[in-house]
Amino acid sequence: MSFTNKKIIKILEHYKTIWALNYAAGLAQWDLNTYMPPDGAPARGEAMAKLSTLCQKLFLDRKFMALIEKAGEEKKLSDAEKGVARTLKKDLRNYQKLPPEFLEEFERVTSEAHVAWRESKQSSDFSRFAPFLERIVDLNRRKADYLGYEGHPYDALINEFEEGWTTKDLDDFFSGFRSGLKEILDQVLSRPGYSPSAPLAEMPYNRAAMERVNREILDYLRVDPRRLRLDASPHPFTQGLTNRDVRITTWYAAKDFGASVSSTIHEFGHALYEAQVGDALQFTPIGGGRSLGLHESQSRFWENMVGRSRAFAEKFMKSFQGLSTEIDEYLEKEGVEGVHRYFNLVKPGLIRVEADEVTYHFHVILRFYLEKSLLEGTAKVRDLPEIWNQSMERFLGVAPKNDAEGVLQDIHWSMGAMGYFPTYSIGTFLSAMWREAMEEEFGDLDEFLLREEAVERIQKWLREKVHRHGAAYTLKDLVKRSIGKDFSTEPMLKYLRKKYLANDF
Ligand code: MG
């Protein structure tokens, strides 16, 4: 992919300053979440707000706007050039349609709401956060009105996170797999040998030893330490600055080492996408992943398809044994099966981020319907805890004891993000499409993973089919052109049936 069209080249020259601002903001964001002393927060917030205003100013430069408007009319643009024109046009529309006063109000309300949410969660008291959530719902409704939509106001919001998807697409998506997934769940739970207990989850581990294991995992995943660094943060994340400088974090708790393992692999999956975007796309608006679903399809692929495989459990068995004497003794007795079972335990729970591959999507469905109803006004903020608890009971048969493990668990609404959650399921379902397509080439993936060259060849496959294109295509277009298929839920249901119904972990 490269750029030859004169207008596009001109656009990219101007864009490079915007890129540099985003680069600086990205670095400041990474630092804020890793090493910044806490008292640096107010100044950092101030600086970031100024950087974003500056960015908007550069976008709304008369000459730049005119170039972007005309770029779409150019004939014979390459796919990368079309990608640049499309993404910039979308960004520009947002800057044009959302008034600066509205953006400022959004910023103000959400930074206050974030603090209120944290306190509210700590004391498990929804009433502290409720008035902020009411304002956030109202802001999102207004945002949808400003941005415009044809069908449902939620269309305008989802389009921010997953370009081209509509509320109808999401309705079809969720209702298309819901009963199939419920069937799988019911069958797993009623298997004669099923046990909900995971002793390894309760065992404390040594942090220094876990840090070493995480390094070994990155070695196994062929990470070049000159291009990627790993740090720790309470909420693991990935920050891609360029394809040669990607940072990830993982987290450490007192027990349940599997959570640290899967966070490391998950973020690695996001990082690999950023690291394998083509050189020619660097410093451009399509130089990294933009579709949240596509990004999540990468993190979930590595986390679930590789990290929860039997081959992985075998490979790291010895390393896990070094995490504590208790873990060592348990694994001595239970063997590789013990690790494999622990990593794949299906157990209806209350917390989304701790959910297994089968129950996960019920958490997302609940959030999607709530967001839609809030936006329509058919659900009221004050009734959320009750609706939440009843739905959890209905979907998964578990009921939160308090709001901290119910409606207050996620950070997203406090940050003003509505329409984000569905991309978690979209990405996860897409990861099974990649798996299925890979298997046409490599044969059964679980078998293939036992081979020495597996990781290298999978990375090459993903670079070719997904990563090198950066954000040139939307999710659906990329899937179509790289594996010749339309987005579908079937491969995931097939994978889950095969894995969880045929296997007795
Ligand atoms: Mg992720």
C-alpha cells in the first residue's frame, strides 16, 4: 500500500502535524496510566484538553477541510488512499457537527462523573452515580441528534465505535446467536462431570515469579523487546504509538494467576495488530487499527484460541509450577489437565471481565439492551439496578448482592461511552471466523499449535489478511476481502460446541 495521488499526499502532509499531536497525547495517556505520580493528574488533564482543542483547530483549517471534501471525488484512488479519504471525512464530520460548547460540556460532565462513579462503586451506592448517568444519557441523546441518524439514535453512537454498523445489525447479531449460545451453556452446566470449582483461582502466587512467566509468554509469542514494552496497571491496556513502539500493560493480583496470563496475551493481540501495520501507512490516519471490533478480534484470538489451548497449557506447565508451592503441589497432582480445565472453566458469574468464553456475551447483551432502552427513554436510570439484577438472574441464574458487582461494575458509562460494549462481542465472534479461515490452511488449530513454527505462521497469516492494512477498510469490508465471507456468528457457535461439548476438561 502506498500513496501516489497528489491531493492525498498533500492531505497527509497537513495531517502529519495532527498525527504528532495524537502521538504526544498517546504518550501522555500511557504515562498517566503507568508511571505518573497521582498529583500530576490535574495538569495532565489540562494539557490533554488543550492538545485536543488544538487538534480540532488543525482539522477545521479551511484549506485542509476543502482538501478532504474534494478527496472523495478523485478518480482511481488506491484502497489506502480511499481509506484516508473516508476516515478523515468521518473525523471532520464529527468536528463540524458537534459544537465546541457541547464537547466541553461532555468533557466536564464525564470527568466529574468518573470520580462519582469510582466513589459510588466503592460504597456500592448507585444513587451517588445516578444523577450523573442521567446527564450522560441526555448528552448521548443530544450527541446522536447532532451527528444525525436514519433509523435509531443508537445508530449514530455505534457508528463512532464500529463504522457502518446499525442498531438493526446489532439486533440481528445478538438475537441471531442468543438461543444457540444459551443451549450450549445449558448443556455444559448439565454435563454429568461438570464442576464449578477452580482451586487454582483461589491460590496465591508470587508476583516476581509471575512477572517472569509473563516475559516467557512474550518470548513464546516472538515479541521483539526493542519494539514492545510490558508494564503493569490496574486496567490492562495497549497503546500503539507507531508500528515500532507499542506498549502494553498487564495486572497482578494476590491470587488467580490465569487473569494475569490472559491479560498479557489479550493485550499482546492488540499490540501485534499495531506492530504489523505496513510501514507506508505510518503517520497517516489509517496507520493503526480503528475498528474496535477488528481490534478485539485480534486480542480475543490470541487470548482464547492460543492462550486457552492445550498446547499452551503444556508449554507453560513448568513455569506455572514455579508460581508458589501450593500451585506446584496442585499441578504435580493434576498435571496439564488441571491448567487446561482452570483456563476453560465455564461458570455463570456476575462480572463481565472475569467471564468465560460461553457466558461472556450475556453480559454484553444486557448492556446493549439497557443502553438502547435508556436512549429510547423506555428505561429510566433510577430503575437500572432492579432491571440489571433481574436480567442477570434470567440470563445466567446469578443475582448481584450489591450494585458494585451489578450495574456499577464497568467504567464505560462514566466516561460517556454508550455504544461501545457491542464491539466486544462483535470482535470475539470475528475471532472464530479468523480461526476457521486459518484452519483451511493449517488444519485443526489445536493440533497445529503443538508445532514449533505455529506462532510464527499465525502471525504471518494475520499480518497478510488483517494487520498490514491498518484502518484502510471497515470491519465488514476487510472480512469480505481477506477471507471472502460475510460477517457471521456460525463459526463461533461451531467452535464453542466443539470445544465445550466434546471436551471433558
Ligand atoms: Mg481488548
